[in-house]
Amino acid sequence: MCNLPLGDTALITSAAIVNLLGDVWLKGEPNFAAALAVPGVRLHLYEKHAPRAGRKMGHLSAIGPTPEEALERVLEAKKKL
């Protein structure tokens, strides 16, 4: 776009995400602290005011030494919500 060379595209670390739909809130406020206790997990909320079933409210992301471990971490965190 700016006629500049591309940067390095080498993988830095493996990552995985899982979407958080409004369904997670239907039983009350999710336990974000428990989810964030899983190493390498981060929470991203989209500041939407009203959760409802099927509405994307945010996501959890996780990093790990392998794609499989990153996925395992993010799924573990989601279960703890």
C-alpha cells in the first residue's frame, strides 16, 4: 500500500480464541477472575450493554508454546466462567 517491504511474518507464539456469546451471562455475571487465572489467558469485552442469547459480547484469547496448548488453555478458561 505504501510501497514498503513486508515485515517478518514468522510465528512469534501460538494463540487461540473463543467467542463469548450473551448466553454466558444468562445465569448471572461470569466468573472472569477464574478464567483469567489460567496462564496465558486474556479477556476482551466489547462494552455492549445488554447480553442476549447468540450476541457476541467478547472473546477470550490464550497463548501457548503449541497451538494445541493455546487451545487447551482458552477452552479451560471458558469452562471456568
